Amino acid sequence: MEAKTNAMRILDGLKLPYQAHTYTAVEALSGVEVADQLGLARGQVFKTLVTVGKSKKYYVFMIPVALELNLKKAALATGEKAIEMIKAKDLLPLTGYVHGGCSPIGMKKVFPTLIDQSALAQGKIFFSAGKIGLQVEMPLSILQKVLPVEPADLT
């Protein structure tokens, strides 16, 4: 196993169980490619999206890799008038993560985080461990011990 990521160190520090999974990538893959490479159902693997609201507040959304974030539903879920994706160049300075390796755990600041309600039907979910080529697996209930993640209709 490679060196631990910030997200994994946080989970270890909180003594929370998770399983790490590696996949082969030299650059960011689509979430669908990651799910396929790991042999996982696409509904179990979640991508982490960072957005900004009309109020200039930032929000993190986790949705299944094969689906698109519905910006109107995202705005409704956050009470914003509108939500838009942040620019790719702003991701690293804002979160400390690169595109394709953005984890909801261990960002520079904790932002309100919402996960698609489909996660409630999954025994375990998979998401970036904070580095391209590395995913973590855990039940949603464990993720909610690290972050106040709220389920919502987002897709």
C-alpha cells in the first residue's frame, strides 16, 4: 500500500474503519472508468464535486459517478438561489485536492456536504481517498462520523 493520504490519516486518527482500494491511473479518470476498473457497481462509487452558491458560499456534493449533479436540486437543497461548479483551476487552492483526487474528507476547510440520497440504499460507498488512484470504502454512517454529510435529492 502506498503512503496514506490526508483523508486516510484523518480516518485512522478517529479510529474509524475503512478499506482502501487502488486502481491504475496516471491522470484523472472519469468516475465511471474508476468504478469499472475496480469492478464496482456505478451506483456505489461517488464523485466529489465542489460548487459555489450565489451567496459565494462553497458546497460539496457527492453523487454517483454515472450521474450528473442537477444544479437546480442542489440549489434547493442548500437554500441558494443558484449553484455553479467552481473552476478547475480553483479546486487545488480551495480544497488542497486536484481534479480526479478530490475527497470530501480532509479539505483545507469543512464545507457543507450533501450526498445523493441513493447512498442510503448502499451498504458501503466508495469515494476518492484524496489522490488519483486511490479510493476508500465505508458505510455512509462512518463518513457521517467524520463530516456532517446530509442526504438529498441531487440528481
